[in-house]
Amino acid sequence: MRRQQVGFAMKRLSVFLLLLVIVILLLNGCSDNAYLWQSVKGHWNLMSRARPITDILAQENEPQNLRNQLTKVVHLREFAVNSLHLPDSGSYQKYADIERPYAVWNLVVAPELSLELNQWCFPIAGCVTYRGYFDKDSALLLANHFSVQGFEVDVYGVQAYSTLNWFDDPVLNTFLSSDDLRLAALLFHEMAHQVIYVQNDTAFNEAFAKTVEREGLRRWLQDSGTSELWQQYMQREAHAAAFNGLITKIRGQLRRIYDADIDNDQKRMAKKQILEHALVDYEDLKQSWNGYTGYDAWIQRGLNNARLSSVAAYYELVPAFETLLAHVDGDLKKFYAEVKILGGLPKTERLARLNSLSPSIKAGLD
């Protein structure tokens, strides 16, 4: 039976790789050929390392720490399927050690005087506001290409990505470097992407997954977590809410400057003042955190339009999704059904519906 399953998986992978090669050939002469080819090779390398978790747990010669972490994954996945009603697919039933700290490195790009992220469009995935690389140096090379043209860029590591049910995504060693809270959050978030994926709407997809992640953590901790872990989670949420409020404030200030009827030199000067003051605001915010420094590394990498806008993609629509979940009395099956209806609407109508659920979200921030 296992050989049949492996054979089917390899056949499915081979078909997908063949389709990608055909796409590359059809795009002959296009600068995206090299990018698509690195995607094929990178994903093939990742999938070829995957081993069934049940086999690893059965081997006493495997490192005990690895077995302990994978046991947690098994329990978290069962909780996600049974209690959060997330898809019971073949994903996250295998483990792959890719021997690096991140699955991919994402590049985001924005103009000097705009918060609008650059979009890249691909077969199957549609248009997204990031470009993922399996090799960090390749991401940095393209980032430099945009930088010398005057764009603002950010390159950041990502612990996981979803193939949206095209493949049985494995658990990666990048998952296991996290503590229990982040491990659970990562698994719930990625499994949520298998519920729905709307082409050309990164903000919708990520905010939905973030909402499921938060609700999943809340239910998991109430169901099986210790009171200490619950308090730790609540403190992290409070810090995250305050920090995201600061980012939203900065983006609002910048947007008003960028939209103002003044020349570009005036906009640059005002932008510089806003970003300098943002650092002061962050230090003031930390004073209320009793020494918590969890966002220091993010801040120290510098503030620019690309970094500020990529964070917004994950959080700005979350209040609307949380309101929708409350409207169905926390029934996740009904919630997913309502989200799928929203996902079928034209983008402008979809955003209007979400705005109506959460008046604090402004259409101009999408």
C-alpha cells in the first residue's frame, strides 16, 4: 500500500514538473524562465527529502528531540482537522530536512513614494505581491536590481509555503525551530490556505489564514494548553496588536503625504521625518512592554514602503474576518462557507463587504 502511495505521489509530482517545463518553454525568451526553473528545482529538492512521520517516529535511532517535535505536529494536525475543520489532506504527514533556516526568501518591492507593492503574476497562483526564492542570494540579487532603480525593497525568510493542495506539503525542519505557540500557529496558518485561495488578492488570503491561525491557537490553548502558555499567548497578542497599530499609524501618515499636492522633494522630506519619529514612537511603545524586545530586529532592519506594506497584507483585514466569525457565533464551518462566498466576488465588491464588517478598515489601505 505504501509503495502505491509513493508511486502515485511521484507520478503527480512528475506531471506537475512536466507542466512547469512546458510553461517555461512557452515563455521562451522571457526573463522569468530562470525564475520558474529555480522554482521547479527548489520544490523538487524539497519534496524529494520528505519521509513519512510515522516511519520516523517508529525509528528509535532518530534523534529524540526530532521525534518529540514531530509527535507535537501529529497532535496539532489532528486538532486542526477535528476541531478547526481544516482539510484532512495528505499534507503535513511527512517530514523534510532542507538544511537551511527558511523554506524560501520572499522579495517585496515598492516605489519610493508609494505604498503600492509590485505584483508578479504566475501560472496557477495568479498575481501576488511577493516573489519567492529557494536561494537567498538570488533574492538579494534581484532586490539590488530594483534598489539601483530607486525602488524600496525587503527580503525576508519564510518558514513555510503552501502548494494549495497541488502537493502533499511536508513538515519542514524550519517549522521545528519554533516554540510550541509558533509551531501551532504556523501549522494552522498553512492548513488554512488549503481552505480557500483567491487569485490576485494577497491581503485577503493572508488575513483569512491569520484569522484561522489566531482562532486555532485560542481553541487549542483552551483545550489543552497550560494557563502559563495561555498567558504567554495573550501577552504576545497584546504586543502584536500594539505594534500593528503603530505600523498602521505610520502607513496612514505616509499615505497622506504621498497623496498630497506637493512636489516630490517635499514628500521625501516629510517621509524622512515620519520614519524618524516612528522610531521614537516605537521606543515609547516598548516602555509599556516591561522590557519586551521581540520587534527590535524587525525595526533595526529599517523602515521603508516595502516592509511596511508587506506587514499590512497579513493584518489589515483581520478585524473584518474576526467580525465575520463572530457573526456566525464562532462556527468555523459556516465561517469557511461565508469566506468562500466572499472569495467568489469581484475584488472591489469583496473589499467593500469586508469594510462594512469592520468600519475601522479604510478602503484606501488595501
